Amino acid sequence: MKKLLGVLILGLLWCNISFADDKHLDDFNKWLNDNGHHQYLDKESDNVRYILDRSVCKSKALEEDYNIIKKCIGADGTIIPNSDLKFKGIYPNNLDIRFYTKRGDEIPYKAKPNKDTLLYYLSSYLSVENVYDRAGSKGTKTPHKFKTELRDDKIQKYVNKHMQKTALLSYLLYEDGKITIDEISPKDRFGILYNNNTQFTSASVGKSLVSYVAGHAICEGFIDGVDEKLNDWPLLKNTLFYDQKLIDLLNMAAGYQEYADNDLKTNKYRKNGNANTVEFHMQKGVFKNSKKTKKKYVYTNVISNIVINYVWFKSNGKFQYLLDKIFRDKAKIENDVWFMKMNDRTIKFSNRNNSILKEYKVKDEDGPIRYSFRASRYDYLRIAKAMLDDWQNDTCVGKYLKTIHERRIPKNNKWKDDNSLDLSSRSYAGHFHTNFSGISSKKRNVMGMSGYGGQSIMIDFDKGRINVINSMHQNYNWKKIAHSVIKKGK
């Protein structure tokens, strides 16, 4: 009896963030067992883990204190005696997984992960969505249907070969009004976790989507324009952002470099700006009583969160209407899409080691929306196509895209990497990368979106060409399958 009471079951909450010491391993092994992926299981191991068979408990009636069973209530509403509880064995995996500790739940940029490690981290990236709330739109029953005319040439074959040996999950090329290359990771690689309907993280590609939402807010009349000053939002009072123009935040040049670069400059709480609300950062964190300095481009995470929550504030109760008009009505998405949204649980866990405030209640007016965005592979293309249509049809939002492109600023970065979208770009245009090596912005209107792990979207507004890549790690040849394809086409 005591042995049964001591059996650990999988926690549904914090393991999904992948910060726990077990590195999400219990969840991963359970998924492999439950879904019959026996080729990845060590059936000869003596290290079998026994967990509660939830089928004996009424739905959502199992009460837990993290991992320790408290009671199981049956369908008739009565507590099932411990002696009648059923347990099932979970075999450990037989994979060669490398756990990275310096970046916690992420694969370091310079790492060289093998297939097994990538498979494990993919499961971790996909599960984090369950912990956060959402701000997004439901898929429509009449999504945009793409025409397809697939190429059979050297580039297509190279992409297909790359899909067999790199961290690539999806590759889509759209040109001449149709999809011409469409590759997805096969079942014997990452296809057991990733398919056409998998809503995958955009990483910092979501920053560009924040800008696209801001453009719609301007066209709906919620915001006067890119030169509107942020002096009507109480959260920004007594900070360097108060009374600054929106375009300076969109261009990440608002004079905050003393307080943040890529991360926040603090040792009192988590440096990642995504761990706390805008209210926390402005009223309690590094930006409290902050003063702006010289305006120059400095890439950072927290700015995009300020922008998307400012749009929420300015939309005056119509934020959902705005998202639906963009993603459901215009882009005609097939699956749900959403920005992640912080809640009491995520704040509590993120702040467990903070010295300022370990937990606090999260309210919508405090700015809990993150730029982190989730969508399926074709829906990313649908959204990119909506941008292309806006530009080419010179709609109000198209004019917004042209405005931020015209008002782009130099990055002035001392480093360069032609195999990386953001590092091959010399200019920044309202949360979009532009002026790519070998593609002059004076001659070609090309804008790009870049995110951790190799997420990449490039749009050539002149030639109507779009390239969309989903990946877990940038160990693929971006220059050849993205940059060169956009630059040269066939």
C-alpha cells in the first residue's frame, strides 16, 4: 500500500515548461509509450516507471499535489480505494540524448545535436504551449487553398536531402501564385511529432507578426500612425518609453541600451523579458524611473511585448476583433493561431528565484501578451501571403509595410553571417529584417522574419516570392535554400 502511495505520476504543469530537473524526460517517455513508438523504447531495462492508469478515474477528477497521488474519483463520484488503483509501466527510451544545461530548455546556437536529441527537444518545444494562456484566432472552415505546381530541380532535391539529415521540419516555397516546393520531415525522422497541422513556435518571427498586427491597429483607427507618441498608456509613466514614438519601438531604437540588450540587464530576476508582464518591467523592474539615451538599433525581446500590449490597450476592447480580422478573415488560416499569454502559473514559476517579486496576479491590463506565436506550416505561409497581397494591392496595411520599409534604420552590426537571416541583414524595418547581403533594398523590396532555431520567412514583394522555413536548430544551409532562392528564383 505504501509503495503504491509513493508511486510518482507525471505532473501536468511544470514539466511542460521543460525547466524541471528531469528535463521533460518523464513526459517524453510516456508519450513514446502511449503512442506505440516501441523502436525508441528500452524494453529490456529494469528501470521501468509505474504510473497511474487514468482510465479508472473520472475525467478531471484526479486530484494531485504535483506528483503525489491524493485521491482518484470514479465515474460514480466515489473515491476509488488505493488497492483498486491500476498502474501501467513506462519503459525508458533507448535514445542517445544530449541535455544542454546552459540554455535550460533550448539547444545552444553553436551546438551540434544528433537526431535523438532533436527529437527530444522537439517534444519539449511543442509541450510548452499547454502552460500559457492564448491570445489568437480560431481556424476558419474555409481556409485559403493554395495551388500547387511542384518543381523537380536541383534546389528541390537539395531541400529534400537536407530534410533527411538536418533539424529542418518544413520548407515551403511560394512563387507565381502557387506552391512550388513543399517538403516536410519524414516519419522516420521528426514526422512522428510534426505534421501539417502542428502548431509550431515562431520564436522571434513573432516579433514581425506583432508589427503586422500594429499595422492593422493603425488602419482600424486605434492608433494614429507610426509617429504616435506613447503618452496615453499608464504603464509607461516614469519610464524612458513614455512620450516616445511608436516607430522608435518598432525599429528597436528607443534609447534603452543601458537597461537591455538582447536580454534585460539585471541580476535581481530573470533576464528574459518574456518572463514577466510589461507592468512588472516598467513599475518594478529595470525600466522603473529609466531615462532614454541616444537612439540606436539594439535588438531586444521586451520591446515587442510592449508593442503588442500597447495595441491591446489602444484597441479598447476590440483586440479579439482585430486578431480575427487579420488571421481568420484576411489570411484565412486553417488551424488556430495565437500569441502566448502569461498567467499566474507561469509568472510564479518564472520568478521562483527572483529577489523583487516571486509571484503576482496577472491581469490583462498589465501587459501579459508575448510576441511568441504559434501556427501550422501552411498557416505561416497564409499569413505571409496576406502581407504580400497587402503590399502588392497597396492596401492601408500595405502602405504601413511600405512606410516601415522606407523608415528602416541601419543595424551597424560589426559581425556578419551569410548563413543566418538576421545576421545577413544590414537594416531593420519596423520589426522586419531587410537590406540583405547581395540584395539591395534600393532595388528590391525584400523583408525577412527570423527566429531562434532557424525559423525563417522571406518575402520578395516585387517578384511575389515567399519562402517559409520551420526548424529546431539552424544546422541547415540557409543561404542556399532561402537567401539564394529568394534572390535568384529558379
